[in-house]
Amino acid sequence: MKSIGIGILGFGTVGAGVVEGLLKNGDLIAARTGIQPVIRAIADLDLESDRGIEVDRALLTTDAAAVIRDPEIQVIVELIGGTGIARTLVLDALKAGKSVVTANKALLAEHGPELYAAAEQYQADLLFEASTGGGIPIIRALREGLSGNRIEEICGILNGTCNYILTRMENEKLPFDQVLREAQEAGYAEAEPSLDIDGFDTAHKAVVLATLAFGRSINMDDVAVQGIREVSATDIEYAAELGYRIKLLAVIKQNGHGVEIGVYPALITRQHMLASVSHAFNAVLVRGDIVGETLYYGQGAGRAATASAVIGDIVDAARNHVGETPYRIPAFVPCSPEVALRAPEDIVTRYYLRLSLKDEPGIFALVAQMLAGHNINIASVMQKEARTCGAVPVIILTHSACEGEFRAALAEIDALDQVLAPTVCYRIEDFT
């Protein structure tokens, strides 16, 4: 029986989950692989807090650099988070030829090219299954299972906090602020929730997935990001009447015009598989040119689910080390020629609009004329009775239109005196 030394940097929620999982199932891993995982060091600045598990205090240290230098440790697990000291430690570990396992999506999204280059230069494993989708094996699917496919589309619900909020808003007809507050009290949302509800957590994950799928460096600046702060119970209700649900989606597509990537709340038909993904669960739909559509579903966050993904990467790294095949699967394979990114204004999609119009003759005809002037055709219209201050809610679903034309038309419409509030708009994803 061979053994592999593991050094864990960061002993927070996920770090404790990884230690607990290895202690619980280490013998199972050994029986399945012939390799015994051995925790040789755990580094954290806080060595006193109760993590709910018993560990040998001789393993604990505040010196992360010493863990990387230890010759008895072959696999470094980075669970510190952030893009500061975590970046330095990951680079140091790769330079030392150590395999690195990380769950740090922000680090990969913002410094991915540097890390991928270091892994290649030093022929060291860089594994990051836990960075995206929690316990869902989506990274492994893209790097291995679907490696014979050209990826045409990835569409995912990648943030459990947002999905939980939107699910409760729909099911219980509650306003956003109330559900967010209750989600914070229940531990589903952070005290400072901006990273989640403003879409940036999802955007980090989208960058990781798009980089793998299309073999080109993608920056956070390349991603159009819109969160769920402005999603109202009213629009969730109207979308439901029309047969749709609103979900925060990461949408990544490739066609003959290039790659588009964005994060935004969108309407999806209630019959689609992603529409049934509720509460804190995640799901990722991937379409390949050979395999067609595949769907990956499961717990998208939390101690146990994330720890499971980390442990899976530890096992892969251990196998590669014992088999003397480090860097067996490159962290990043560039595409040649590089796939172009599409500008947001060139993207073509359908739209949901909710206008607040004065209750007077001719105004809808004027709105329709302005849309037509920008090559936007109306697919359906739903008008409600006049509400506060005489405003009439009018909901329009369009046919496919160019984003640039749509935004120009919207600016003209909102400038009308008969439009009493800024028009609410969302994309509609048809998965065609």
C-alpha cells in the first residue's frame, strides 16, 4: 500500500469538511485506489476555534510556507480563498512541483492564465473541481468526459443563494428584501451578500467553465454581469402566467460568430429541466456537437458537497503522483486559432418587457412602432388593469432581436412622457 502526503492550507468550513471526509473514508479510498491519503499538516491562522472534529494538534500550524516545503507532502490543498496570499501559496506550491487542489473560483477567474502557465512550466497538477458547482463533477466532465466534443453551449444555475431566494419569491410570493433577510438568518446568504446577489460569484464560475470549454483566456471584464437585486415578485408572477420561471443563469455559447458569455436573470420555460432546479441546488447544462445535451445536478455549495469535490481531486492527484504521471491532464489547453468573443451589443436573443404606460389611447401603437423601427417584432402582449397612479402594466415578449438595437429602442421608449417608470426587461433563454 502506497501513501500520499497531504497538506491543507485553510481550516475553515470547507477545510474542516475535507479533513472530516478523509478521516471518515480514507480506508475506503485506499481500498479503491491502493493509495492511503495521509494528512501531514493543516495550516490556519486560527488554531483554537472548534471545527467539530478531532485532529492531532501536532498537525496544526500557522506556517503555510513550511507546509509547502515539507518533503513528506505531495499534495497541497488551498482552501484559504481570496486572491492575495492564496495566489502566492499556489504559485509557490506549483514551483515546488507539488500537486495543487483548490476550490478558489475567484483566484482562477482573476489569475487563471498565470496559474495555468505555472502548472505547465513545472509540470504540476492544478485541480479545481470544487471551484464550480460544489459537488457537481462539471470540471471533470469538461476536461475528460466531453474532451471529444466541441462545446456549443453551457447554461448553468451556479449560485445556491440566488436560486434559493428566487425559489422562495416565486413559491411564497414574497419580496426580495424579505427573502434575503430570512436567507441570511438561515445561513443561506452571507451577512454581506453582494458577491452572490450581484452575480459576481456566478461570473467567476462562468469564466472558469468558459476557459475550459473554449481554450482561451477570458477576463472578468469580458463578462456582462447582472444580479438579482432588482428582480421583483411582480415580474416573477407575470413570468409564471406566461409559462416561465426567472433564474439567475450563467450563459456561455459558441457559434459561427464567436463566443458570448454573460450572467443575468432570465426567463426559461417551465417545461425545461433547469426550471425545476429549486432552492440551493445547482445545475449545469452542457451541449456538445457529438453528445448533444447533458445535465449535471446536485448540491452547489456547503461544507460536505464542496469537500467531496476537493477529495475527488486529491485522489486524482495521488494517482498521478504514484503513477508518475503529473500533469496528465493539463489545467488549460489553448485553442488554435483563438475563439473570438462577441460584443454584448451583437448578441441576438428574445426579450421580456414590462412597461408602465399611461392609460390613454395610442400609446401602445407608438411603443410598437418604436420597436419595429429597430427591427424588433412583438411575439405576444399581456395587458393588466391600471394600478397605482393610473399606470397600466403591459408585458411584451419579443422575437429574437439584436441587443444593440433592443437597447436603442428601449432608450427611445423610456423617453416618452407616457412611460411612467423605467421599463423592466429580461432575456428569454430558449435553449434552441
